[in-house]
Amino acid sequence: MTPENVWAYLQGKIREQLFYSKYFSRLLPLHIFEQINYRLFVMNKQCYTQGSCIVCGCDTPGLQMADKACDGDCYPKMMNSMDWDTHKYFNKIEFNYHGKKKDRNFELRITKKTIIS
């Protein structure tokens, strides 16, 4: 157990509570909210259903919401807003919002195979 892992655990749990909250999900910056949704969409479904990554054993979905990358190489470190926008553009990841973005009602489209480096 390292300080970085403790921080990632706490950060993930706080973001998880905000993410699933009807009233407080808007407190997550939009680029973080989108990356969490993207990670949940592309993750191995077996990892989600068993509650931990089948490669590295990290808790799901809690640690997927932290800045830390998956030790099992399932997803990269959380990106800042500019890097996330660039990543979406080059990997053809689209979040199409219905109404205002702050309402967080969207459709996710990925039009080519995503390569995460």
C-alpha cells in the first residue's frame, strides 16, 4: 500500500459518489465525467460484474474514476481537458448531448477502433 494508491482509492470513491448522484454529478468537471463514462463503456464487462479488474485486481468501478491508470493497462491516466479533447478527436469518440451539457444527458459514439496509449 502506497500513498499514491491510498489517494487513488479515496479520489475514486469520492468521484464514484458524485458520478452516481442525481444532484451532485454536475460537480465533476465535464472532461472527467466523459472519461469516466468512456472507461465504463470500453472496459471488460467481466471486470465490472465481478467488481475488480481480471488483470490487475483493482476495484471497479471505483478506481476507474481516479486519475490513476489501470495497472492492467485497461485504460490510461485521466487526461486534462485539452488532452481529452485531442484524444476524442483522433479516436473519433463523440459525446452527443441532448439539451445542455450540464444536464449530462448524452449518447456516446465511437466510430473507429480506439487505441489507448
